[in-house]
Amino acid sequence: MNYVDVISSEMDKEREKTELKDLKRLLEMKGEFSEDFVVETWNSLKKMQEELELPSLYPMKYHYYFYTRLVEIKNALSPFPTDFKQLDQLYVEINVFRDMLKLPTTSSISEVICLIRKKSLEEIMSLEIGSDSLFLKILLIQLTKKISDYSIDDKPALVHNLDKQLLEILISYGPLTRPELVEVTKVARSSIYDSLRRLEFKGLITKHSDKRSNMGRPMTFFDALI
């Protein structure tokens, strides 16, 4: 180690001592002080600093409050965000959603996520968010998981299975008409109709009319919103 490295190392140590001292003071003010909690928070902050390539954690209070927002996102969307880079990206995207949906600026991050989840899938998709949006992908994964877990006690299992089957077909091959879905699935037209109504009601599919030729009535096509 040369002279410059020694000086740099000593400066890093002094800076970390200052940062840790500021963190202890901040946590004491919040009434969250304990040695274990300080160490755990410090290690998490250092990991955030490393993954986001932050030059330092000074002033500590700004980094700490940013860190708490990322933790809030992680808890709200668990288990999907796995690292601070993803959480940082989600923080930016969630604020974009907040602005586009005109959600209250005074709401916390977790409150904003809850408000977005209450929006219909059709409304969210109408925002024309890029397909590479991590937050949008997580919302869709969570939504489809809820649908896959969905069950109706007073209906046969076929109802649940047919809903999933039609949704998967429309995701892969849509838009399709009801007669085309009958042909593909070999399921009765009335059952297809009921299933499409349920999926439409849940905001998972949409329908539109279109003419394939200049003659005849417009045909109704169904398409997945995922």
C-alpha cells in the first residue's frame, strides 16, 4: 500500500465514523436506538451505498430517509424486489405513476402503492407505461397470482380452470372471437360466455368490435390486458 492509499484509507475510516455517529444520533431522536438496530441499519445502509454506487452517506439523514422509503417499497411488494437497484428503480417508477394518476403528493409510498392497486388494470394500461417497467411487471404478476389462487366454493372446478385457460389463450394468441375460443377449447359456447364475462368483470380482458370484411356485422374480439 502506497502513501496515497494510506491517506485514502484513513479518510474513509474517518468518514465512516462520522456517518455512523450521525446515524446513531438520528435513530436516538426517532426513539429507535439499540445497538443491534444501529448495526443492522448501518449494514443495510452500507449495502445500499455499495449497490447504488453512492460516494458517501453524508448527510446521513437524507440517505437514511431514502433508505426507509426503499424498505417501505420492499415490504409492500414482497417478495419481488431483491436488491437496492431494483428498489431504486421502483421508487422512480412509483413516483411516475403517482404523477400520472394524480395521486396525493402527501401520501406515503406504501399508500401510493395501495391506491395504484385499486385502479383497474385497464386504467393502468392506458397510461402507456413502457413494457420494461419493473413496477408494472410486479403488479401484473401479483394480479395473475391472485387470479390463479381464485376459487368459488359454490361452482365446479371447471369455472376456475376455464377462466385460467381462456386467459392463457388470449395472452398467447389473442385477440380472438367467442366462436374461435369455442373451437380452440371445445367447451360449450355458454360456458365460454360466462367465463369471458368473469374475466372482463375482473379487468383482465377487454373486447372490441371489428369488421373483417365490408359485408356482415362487426365481429367481437376478446383480448387480454396483460
